[in-house]
Amino acid sequence: MATAPAPRWPTALMDAALALHDNRLPDAERGLKAYLKQNPFDARAIRMLAELAGRIGRNRDSEALLRRALEIAPGFTAARANLALVLYRQNRPAEAIAELDALNEPDHVGHANLKAAALGRLGGFEGAIGLYERVLADAPQQPKVWMSYGHVLKTVGRQVDGVAAYRRALALKPDLGEAWWSLANLKTVRFDEGDIAAMEAALADPAIGDEDRFHLDFALGKAFEDRAYADDAFAHYVAGNELRRKSLAYDAGETTAFVDCSIALASPDFFTARAGQGCPVSDPIFVLGMPRAGSTLIEQILASHSQVEGTTELPDLPLIARRTDDYPNGLASVSPDRLRALGEEYLGRAAVQRKTDRPYFVDKLPNNWAHLSLIHLILPNATIVDARRDPIACCFSNFKQHFARGQGFSYSLDDMGRYYRDYVRLSAHLDRVLPGRVHRVIHEALVEDTETQVRALLAACGLDFEPACLAFHETDRAIRTASSEQVRRPISREGLDAWRAFEPHLAPLRIALGEDLIAAYPDAPFSA
């Protein structure tokens, strides 16, 4: 018996689908909206409009459209798979996994790959490794899957296997810039002449995309820096940063205005009026400050203590901030009951990442420095640790680091200096208004006199000293940040003065930081 032919798509819908396929997004949007005006219950068209929204970064709109498509057609598997991806993009991995499980397609390579990535975000690394291995057994010619496999192997400390996975990815796709950068980002791999030649050949190809190109520039910068070719290294760092900066909408003036508002809000009277409010739980230890200032080292030291669990850079506090109307000024209107509820909500969200019953846990998202007032209001008994590093060393370390997401300030020396200055400015204000509330760890002091600084850190957290905190490099745990391999080795002075070879190029950074701030570090508080 012959199979009935699939119903033909209406011409208008087919034209919109072709426009979407060709990335002619304005044409696709016009066509889909016109079609849906006449056919508002066509789940196929709604799914395509959701895909369009996702391509331009409107993930919340995409999610709403996909949920509407699934209301109309609950069995529409393509829409459910798209919804899982959109949830993952919004850093909601548990919900993404729930949608993938609802599909009940365990042998689908794409779904298994996405589930592995989501498990990695939730700390389910062994499950992720198993899924990647299953995917690669079925589809071994997938360079990006090999690269993702390498990421999770690196996270759990299997560096040799991780390097092998990255190399396998590059054997399949020699111009895969992110794989080259992933090797460089281990901080322990030195590229040989063949590696440099391969990267330069890939970079010379005019057909490669911007993402591969800037990853290659960052990797080549690291390769030449390792050889002490500072001028060549800096040229590649500049090229990578300039190309990455073009795709971002970061405005340093907005950060300055935000800090101005935060300082104006955070008066002594403001905090006195709210004393005793918020959630009284003392579980969280927030380690914050600039990226590349030693926060991973501090977390590793704390996570070596029998009472402390290391998690990762949790996204939950910024999410709560974004949901507060007119933030930060809107904090003045939040009721006592709401402050407590927000603290409890944070703890509930963070619980997803906790794997042990240790009483304390570390949230080491550096950017939480911008939310110091929020932390104090909703979790007044939480510990706050500020990881502070020499301004020029810290900012240059950021400049040569490609971040996967979330650090838009880091791709310009001027933006970087202004951001560091704003961070210190807000921190200094909170030191005056809430003296002693924040414990500061100076990175150079931690390197030079580790035991004294570790004892002071533990005391600030209300913890007894344990020798394991000095042997932090022996602690076996998953580490997801760029410093993962560095903190698996004993502490050393390596890297403290790496910026000095580049000093002739750093005048824009010095100007943006200001000589007063540079001179004040670390002995005197900075104020402006």
C-alpha cells in the first residue's frame, strides 16, 4: 500500500523557510508574520519565528513562541528540541534536560550532545563524559563534539585526555580556532613550531569566520608570549580583542553610571534601616572581584576545607538583580518579606549545583562585586571575599584571556581600566559604609605568605584552620574556570610580572586606570 504524500507547504510559508535558510532574516520575519496573521495556529510557522528570534539573541521571545507551538501541537518534536536548546542558552540546564528527556530519543546524536553539555553545567561531569563517549562512538568525525568532550575532561582534571580530545578535533578541522584556544587556555601546553605554522596558515585563509579568527589570534598570542616575543604576541592579542569587541555592545559609561547609582543608594542610613532583614542563613561564601585576580585559587583553598563545597561561577545573583525593577535604585522599595524571599530564592537556585552536605559553599562569580549591596540585603550573614590583584597585572591578564561569555569589558584596554576603577570605587565606598563586611585577599600577599593569608581567610569565614587548605593543589574536584590547571599545582610567583614585557604597549590602560589608583595599590584605600 502506497504511503500518502506529505502535505505540501503553502507557498508563503515555503518562501519564509527559504529566507530563514539563507539567513535573510528581515525577509523571513516579514513573511512569517504575514503568514501567521492569516494562519495563527500553524505551529510550523511559529517554530520558525522562534528560530529567527533565537538567531538574533531574543531567547525569551523564542521560548515563548516555542511554548505556544507546543500548546498547539504537543507532539511537535522539532519544537521541543528547539525549546531545550533555547533553555540551555538561557543557562537553564535542568529545564533543558527535562525537555530532552520528554523527547525520549536517547539515540539521537544531537540531543545526546546537548544533554551532555547541560549536564556539564549542572556539575554532572561523569554523566556528560559518558554521553560524549556514546556520541563519538556513533559519530567520530565531529570535531566540535571532540572539543566539547575535551572541555569536560579538562574540568575533571583529566588533562592528558583533554589535550588528546582537542588534538583529535584539530585533526578533523585544523582551522577550528576554539580548539586551538582551548589548548592555549590550559596554560600548561606549549605550542611547537608545527602548531604555530598550522595556526598561521588557518588565520591566513580569508574564508574562515570571525569566531575562528579571534580564537586563533588569542592562541597565537599565547604561543608567542611563551617564546618571549612580546611584540608579536601583543599584535595578536590586539587583533583578537578588536575583532571580538565588534560583536559586543559593551558601554563603559553604563558601568560608571551604575556604580554612581549604587554609591548614592548605599548610605549608612539605607543599611541601618534594613538591619536584621533578609535571609539569615550563612551558607554562601561569595568570592568576587575582577576576573583573573585569583578567585579560582581562593575557591580551591576554601574547597579544600572539610566544611566548604566549591561550586562554580553561579549565575543566580545577577538573575535576581535583573528581575528587580530599576536596579539598583529599586532596592530601596523592596519589602522586608521580599528581601528574605530573594535570599531564599538564591539558596534554592544554588542548591542545584551543590553535590555534598558540607554546610558552606562558594559562589565565585567575579562580577558579583557589582551586587555587594544586594548580597548584604538578602543574605546579611553570608561571607564576602574580594579577590584583589595589582591593577595593571590583572587588567592585562584579562586582555589576553578570551572569555566564552559575560566579560564584555575585557576586549579593550581603555574599557578594562575604567571597569577596574569602577570596581575599586564601589568596593571602597562599601568599605566605608559597612566597615569589615568584606574580607579582602591581596593576590600578591597570598603568593608571598600563603599560610598567613590562608589563616586570615579561614578566620573571616568563621572556619578553623585545616592543613589541607595549604595543600589545595592536591584536592580532587571539578574546576570549570580558566585557571583550572594552575590551581592543580603548588602556588608560585609565575605570572605575577608577566605584564612587564608588554609595558611599552600599555599606556592606554595606565591612563584609564589613573596613576592615583595604581599608586594606591595595595596599601591605601582608593577613593574618588
